[in-house]
Amino acid sequence: MSIADLTFIRNASRILNSGHSDEGLDVRPRWQDGAPAYTRRVFGMVSEYDLSQEFPALTLRRLAFKNCIDEILWIYQKKSNNVNELKSKIWDAWADKDGTIGKAYGYQLKQKHKYAEGEFDQVDRVIFDLKNNPNSRRIITNMYNHNDLYEMGLYPCAYSLTFNVIGGRLNAILNQRSQDFLTANNWNVCQYAILLHMFAAETGLAVGTLLHVIADAHIYDRHIPIVDELIKKEPRPAPKLHINPNVRDFYSFTPDDFTLEEYHPHKFEHKIEVAV
């Protein structure tokens, strides 16, 4: 039985049963027809995934696995802010006429900073420290740059990673200010699980725990019936993640180097409307 499924059911039930409704308030998000997109929301959701035990893909519904990886590579590997370099259209609503989301996400990661050892961008600094100073408690990426927020198409949602190595296992905390629970929860969890596997492959470490911290976890009003249906499904065994053993360089991975085996998710026939 998938631990990721059980975690999703527990967290979704918490939002549905004890979440606070913002209906009637002046909210920013809108549905495509212009109606306010209200939410039921909770503060401070913390979930733990032991990646050495299972890959946390939901079986309650099918994960768009390759697109999920494509986006995390777009951010952390390509360090891009241009939606034309993505296979999916998930960022199109926030792109400008040139196809960029401004100084957001990948743009922040590629900026170089000075250190005693020389200049590094944020990703290359993580790799350097994991290889040369794995006991450091200062291995962090952060995309929430206040100086550039006004030039971002969307303020970063999942904005920082804190890495930690204990006993040869690579762990990380993913900090997220806000999350659309139905559309993004398992998507984000699996993305950053893949990212942790990539850093582990590059640095010769074993994967450990991914701790996911969400400040504001919410379910949109039009998503509530869908979530209610999902959490009534019976969890199935978690899939097995296969990674191309010939790839060890962080920048050489492609979505095709990752495969989910023995993955048998429930059918999911809903088309999910996204609030923007």
C-alpha cells in the first residue's frame, strides 16, 4: 500500500474537514470564466517521504510523470524562465509576450554569487558542497528574491530547498509558501523526489528523506468534489522507480532516464480547471 496515498488522504481530509473557507472574501485567484476562486485552506502542512522505501507517486490517480520531470529539469537543470522550453503548457498563463515568466524560478538559480572558492550559481554550489563539504548545514537554494519579485510572472510557490547529509543519506526540506493541493501536491512531491535522486547520483550519496513543508495548503471550491472522490479510493502498492544507471552527471539526465515500473494507478477522468 502506497504511503504517499495514505499521506495524501490524511492531508486532503484535514483540509476538507477542518480547513477555513475564504468564500466571500476579496481573493486574487480567478477561474477562467472570471468568477472568484475560493478555497478551503489550512496553515502548516508537513509531510515526510522516505525515498529509500518507495517512490511517492500517487496511485489514487495517474501522475503525468514525464511532464513532472520535464518541469523540474527546466527549473534546476536548464535554469530557464522561458515557457517555450517546456513540453507542457502549465506556465503559459503567467508568461509575457516573449514567453518568459520574468525573473522567476530558473532565472534565480542561474545567477552567480561569490564564495571563498570562486563563483557559483545556486545549483552548482549545492553540487560542490555535497561533494566537498557534505557535513555543512548551509546547503540551500532559495528562489524568493525580494529585489526581483516585481519582475516575476508569479511569486515562487516552492521556493527553497535545504539539504542535509547524515549517515551517507541525502535529505532535503522543501519549503512552499502556497499550494493548490489537487493539481500540485503530488506533482511537487515527485518532482523534488526526482531532484533528490539526481543530486544523489551526481554526488555518490544514497537518497534519504524528503520533508515537504507547506505554509498554506488549499483546495479550490470547484475541486472539492473531485478530491472527495479521490480520497475514497483504495490505495494500491507504490510503483518502483528505475533510473538509468549509466547517468551520473546531474546535467545529463533527461526525462527518459526515469521510469515508473509496476505502476497501476486508478482511472481518473476529470479535466481539472486551474485557477490563476
